[in-house]
Amino acid sequence: MVLKLKLGNTDTGFSIVSDNNPEINNIANILYYLFAEFKNIFGLEVMTHKKCSIDNSIRDDAPITCPHDDCIKIYLITDSWDYSRMFYQLAHEMMHYVYFKYFPLINQDNFEEKEYSSWNEEIICEAMALYMLKSVANSKEFAKYSSSFDNYLKKTIIKKQCDTTSPLKIEGDHVLASDFHAKFNKTAQEEEHRAEHTAETMYLYELFKKHKPEVIAEIYDMYKYYNKDYHCINYDSWQENPNFIEELSKIQPILK
Ligand SMILES: [Zn+2]
């Protein structure tokens, strides 16, 4: 069964592929909400840059977003149904979808190159997922579920705050991680890697909440300012919305 997400009569390119999943309509409601929110930030062009299907076939590495020749596929964990968890997973993966506009290529070499740099993208995807949870918890459309979204958000934040493995340390007013390259390169593709950036994620979540959607949209340009070896961002050359960029730059460790 394929359910296509439409805005009015227009196909958005997003669809849900499911074999008799009774939750398909719930996934559709979540997707519809997230699509509208992402479109509000990044615009319709970015959100329709490629066809995207939400696939609930079982994958060990889900939730994950994968590029294919003709579309991008998002795989979620749909074994135990939890509305908030599904929302959180999908919000995170949709942010990856946004960045695939910069990497629409299906070439495996390039895909790996992107993975190599993805610790920065992971922080943004995680912070965006929190930000979207906050938004839906306050929305009229989901008023019925607002307390469960809110509880899930609080639980997730507490879990992140309890994580003591984060390399984020503020010294002066900047993040420091002396073993930046060794640490991030080594763990770039590992799941625990996400846990290692909880402090940066929380910092970014607070930053998103402070700014308007059109300012947050600036993060879309991140890969324009990556240095050649894709280790870090050249914030000095990023001139748009300087106040936001100055604050954003603090998630990047200074090498010592
Ligand atoms: Zn991710």
C-alpha cells in the first residue's frame, strides 16, 4: 500500500509505503504535520527536491535515511507503536532528507564522504527533532496528544542531560574538545556517536527556539562552508544572519 502526501491536489513527493500497517494513517498525520513545519522553515523547493518514501520494512540500522537512484527512502522503527517516538524519528530523518539536496548524488563514494562529515549534521538533526517535538506538543492539531508529546520531549531531554560522555565543554564562551579529530573521525558512523554530542544538541535546540524559522533556515547552507577535507565549518566565510551564525559556531570545537 502506498499513501501519497498531497498539499491540496499537488503531490509533495512524500509517500508512505506499508504492507498492511494499521498505523499508516497515524504515520500520515505525523508526516503531514512535519512536512508543513519543514516547509515553513526551508521552503517548498527544498522539501520537494526529490521523491521520498517512508518505508516500514524492517531494517536493523533503522531509523535511517538512504539515497536511491530515483528517490530517498526513510526507514523507521515501527515495531512497537509509539506516536511520539515515531514523530521524533521522522523529524530527525527528515532533516537528513533536507541535507540530501546538497548530496543528491547516488554515487557511493560521495555518499561515504558525506557520512564522514556527518557528526555535525547529526547534531542538527537531533536538535531539529527536539524542536519539532516542542512545536507539535504546543500545536492545536495534536491537542489530544500534547501531553504525551510533551512527556516524550521532557524524557528525551533528561536522558540527554544525564549523558556525561559529551565532549562539550565551555571554556571562555566556546566549546572545546582537545581530541576533536581523533574522537569524531573514529566514531563518525557509530550509534554512540549521537550520545557523545548531547551537550551540543541541547545548545542548538535552545538556539533554534530563540530564532524565527527564516533564521533557522540558515543551517541548510552548512555544507557550503565546510572546509575541503570536510572536518569542520569555516564560520568566518558564513556571513548571512551573523548573530545566529556566531551563536551556531559554538558547537564547533576549537582545536588545542
Ligand atoms: Zn541521523
